[in-house]
Amino acid sequence: PVCRAGETYIVLRGELEKASAPGKPPVVFRAGEVVQQFGCVYRKLPPIKAKARGACTLLVLSSADVWELMVTLPPKFGLMLLQSLVQLAQPPSQPGGGKTLAPSTASTDGLV
């Protein structure tokens, strides 16, 4: 497996294969696709189990690298990054599937 917690990957060349549920074909990530989109901003997300299908080149974005950019670049960078991540997020699979935390239970633990 090539994916680790706290990292996001962009496939530059080749393919990554993520195992699926029994009886379903594997998910294949190809050049230009993003794997583990939120890994670089939330370190506590479990890594996916993926392996390279032959020669593969990945751009790795670690949470430490993204944090360094967030604190050194103008705030506009961070806002644009968050906006992009929200656009990448999948909509809920069912109505009412979201969960709202009470302010006292919300935590930023694990965020970059």
C-alpha cells in the first residue's frame, strides 16, 4: 500500500488501485485524479488501502507541508484551498445524512 495518514496524493503518471467490497471491481485512480483528498488537512482520517498498478508517479501533499503554506502565504490561499476541498467533497448519500455537532463538542483536533 502507498497511502499514509496525513497525506493527499495526485496521480501524475500511472494508476493506483483501491480495493473495493467483495464482488465489486476495484476503484482505479488515473493521471490527474486526487486520492485521499482530505488527508492533507485532517491527519486523523484513516488512509485508504491502495497500490500502484505498475510504474506510478504521485505528487504527495503532507499535512505538514500544507500547514506551512497556510501560515506563510496570505489568508486568501487558505480560503481558496478550503473552497476547493468543499467542491471536491461528495454530497451526502442520503437526505439528512449530515451530523451537526453542538459547539461544545466540536473539535479541531487533527486539523492542520
